Amino acid sequence: MLLAIDVGNTNITLGIYNEQVLLFTARLATDSRTTADQYAIELKNVLSLHGQSYKDIEDCIIASVVPTVCTSLKKAISLLCDIVPLVLGPGVKTGLNIKIDNPAQLGADLVAGAVGAINEYTLPCIVIDMGTATTLSVIDENGTYRGGVIAAGVRLTLKALTENTAALPSVSINAPKNVIGTNTVDCMQSGLVYGAAAMLDGLIEQISAELGAFPTIVATGGLSKEIVAHCQHDIIYDENLLLDGLREIYERNK
């Protein structure tokens, strides 16, 4: 079995594949203070919780935007499964043609999402990933990664609001009944949810104009499902897009 791991700034997403079948996914907290031994124990417990054994893990691929956590996870997997994980980075075959100013700057998570989209959806395509940051990746009709957009994530925006104002409370990220709020909580939720959805709609329109074609739009990431439901464009929600991209990259390298 293959263990695919996407290390984000807030969460670590795990996926276990038997050939091309995703058996289950799980999440751990991203914490640079967690040691390799602790991550090994957490991985063992997660696998056991889902009726799997660490002894059945034959290989592993990791995409990470947090280098210190990636190092701990690599050690944890080596300790637990006696294998050396493949870490997505320079020298790894992805099949992705990257046409940005400095291809080495493209995050591993964005590479995995783009590969997953190319493998699953009609091109051109926009991949929206909503986590700590909100990113849009643009892939043209030839499967070339053209560039994208990075904006503050919804939770990061909420944190900035609550930490830098005296009277605004922390609220759940849920859409209120109306855009026009009639109390502080509704007003904040409207700005967070409907504001993010409106931003996505506006960016999609401008990206489409620059591409000269209307693309397939795919969303992934922890907050996407709540936000894209309020967008005016048709957006496909694919929870496991990055994991599927990692599995595809593993197949290209094994």
C-alpha cells in the first residue's frame, strides 16, 4: 500500500492507497514541535483506527510546505515502516510543464494539485485550494502551469480581524442567511464567506479573460466546500485532489 502525505501549514492530510483505490484519509495537526517518535506513534494509531497495519505500508510520498515537519515525518516513516519516503521536490518526475519566472518556487502542494487536475479534468483548468492561504493555480489547454494567485486564507483573515480589533469576536466560518448582516456576527460571517466567494468569482472572470477560454474550475482544501457553494460559477469540489496528484506522481517515479 502507498501512504500519501500532504503537509500544510495547519493540517497534515494522509491518504492510504491500495493500487489506485483510496482506502481512507485522515488528518493530523501540523506542529513543528512534534518529534519523529511522536509522529510515528500518531501514524501507527491512525492506521490502526482504520483497520490497517503500518507493516502493510510499502512506500510513501510526501508533499510539504513546512520543511521542519517534513523532516520529522520522514524520520517517523523510516522508523515505523523501514522505508525512505519520496519527497516531492527538485529531481522528482511530475510530468508538469511549469512556465513561471522561477519554477523552483512553485510549492509542492500546488504541483500535486495541478497534476491531480490534469489527470482528472478537462483543460484548461483553475485549481482553487483554500487552506491557510487561498491559492488559484492556472493550467492551460496544453497542461502547462501558467501561474496563479495567492491571497490570505479565510481563517487567517478572521484571525487578523479578531486580533487587531477590540470589539470583534471570533465567529464560525458559516454563511449567514443574507449578505446584508443585521448584527456583528452575521456581518463578519458575510464578509468572510460571501466576500471570499465574490473574490473567487472575480478572479475566475479575469483569469478566463487572460486565458481566452472558460476553464474547468476545481476546488480543494479544508474551507473550499463552504465557500464555493456560494460562488456564481460552477465549481467542482474534489476533497482528495492533492492526494490523487501525489499518487500519480508516485506512479511516474516508482
